[in-house]
Amino acid sequence: MSERIPLAGVIGSPIAHSKSPKLQNYWLSRYGIEGYYIPMDISQSDLAEVLRMLPRQGFVGVNVTIPHKEAALSLADTVTDRAALIGAANTLTFGADGKIIADNTDGYGFLENLRQNGGDWDPSSGPAAVLGAGGASRAVISALLDAGAPEIRLANRTKARAEALRQDFGSRVEVYDWVQTGAMLEGVATLVNTTSLGMTGKAELKISLENLPTSALVNDIVYSPLMTPLLTEAQARGNTVVDGLGMLLYQATPGFERWFGQKPEVDETTRLLVLGE
Ligand code: ATR
């Protein structure tokens, strides 16, 4: 009996900019695994049918990106707790019966990035300050709470979005005014920017780091540029800083492992691969 070559891919629209095919196909060749990872530009109206069809075509799973992360969750047969809490899926695995298991690995990617690159960072040693209340913020907050952060201090330009997150995540989340950095940064172990401020072409994040302990780890989930103005300023005053590229790389590893049976390594080669054009 001939074994089918396993297929996986990424579904989004547009999809040309996605770094995932480069990364996943690199891992396939590095580990000598026969398989393919394919970018797919799929419209909202075709999503449900495509997800029903793919398992029959030999697909073992797919990543899902903008704008399908929420819809993918509602089309799944099984949803992991963390995906339900975040309200979006980025990694789908197809069972032998074609059933869809939806997961969200963004929080895992965020945490693994800080654990691998953050020196002796201990998320439980103090509160975490989180800027921004979009989808990425939900993943970051749930990961920090899981990792034992005693308190999340959350500030967002649109305060109502931060209040909504507090409703979902509970009393360990405290909402602060945007950006009332004075009280917010005092005594924190971690500062994370989940907004798009600081990204190439966007406005800079205006924040005073005066009250930030120099022992705090500072992370920006933006990775273009790698060293955002926030990270540059934090590093200059002695804070340990971690750029956002690792989150992108580590969020990809659970899918690859599930689909192809090998835990892939994140290293300098994968960083350069994803950064290069
Ligand atoms: P994602 O899912 O990637 O987190 P998002 O849902 O669009 O993306 O969220 C973007 C985040 O960046 C939000 O917290 C947004 O603040 P609002 O909720 O007030 O929109 C924040 N953001 C974007 N541009 C901003 C700006 N110029 N000033 C302050 N915050 C900004």
C-alpha cells in the first residue's frame, strides 16, 4: 500500500507575504521529511468548504492567518482551551476522520521566545505590563497568566477593549489609562508591547521608562525592525530585551511537530531565513 505524502499549508488572504511556507519547507528538507507546505489564498466564503476538502486531499493540517483566525475556530470540531480563551485559531490539525482540531499557539510562541532568549527572566517574580488589547494581546496575557505572572497591568488606547479583556481573563488583569506609565511600570518583571506602534512605517510608541526597574525584561512583538525604538531605549538603560521574531518562529513549531512528527529547532539559521527576502 502506498503511503500518502503528508501535506500542510497556510490559509489566509492575502497570503503572498506569509513567512510560514519558507520556514516550514526549510524544516521539512532539514529533517529529510517527505512533505509539502503550501500557501493558499482563500476567501471568507470558501473557507468552510476548503477545510472540509483538505483532509480528503491528503492534508494533515494547516495554519490559519488573517482574516480567518476567528472563523476557523467556529468551524472546528474540537477547540483547545487556550484557543477558546483567545477567541481565534492559528493551527488546525485534521484527524483521520477529517475532524478539525483548532489550537492557538501564539501564546506558546510568545512565552518560548522569552524563555529561550530572556536570560534568567522569571514571569512569576512580578507584575507584567502589557500595552495593547488586540488579538495578539489576548495570546500574550493568557500565556503570562499561565506562566504565573501575579498581575497583568493592561493599557490600551481604546480603554473599552482593555476592559473587555479584563472581563474575559479575570481579576489578575488591571486596566490602566493609555499610557499612564508612572504607576503602571513600577515594580514590574515584564513589559510587552503588543501594539503596532514602533513598526516600520508606523508611529513610535511614546512611553517614559523612568519607573521601569532595570531588572525587567522588555519585549516587543513587532519584529520589523528587530530593534524597535522601545527595545533600543530599554537596552540602553540596562534592561534585558527580546525582539519579536522568536514569537513568529516558535508559534510555528507545535503545528510542524503534530503534522510531521518531529519537533523542529529554532536557531540562527531559521531567524535569518525568515528575515531574508
Ligand atoms: P492584533 O490582533 O495584531 O493585536 P489589532 O487587533 O489591530 O491587531 O490591535 C492593534 C493594537 O495596536 C490595538 O491595541 C490598538 O489600539 P486600539 O485598540 O485603540 O485600536 C493598538 N494601536 C494601533 N495603532 C495605535 C496608535 N496609533 N496608538 C495607540 N495604539 C495603537
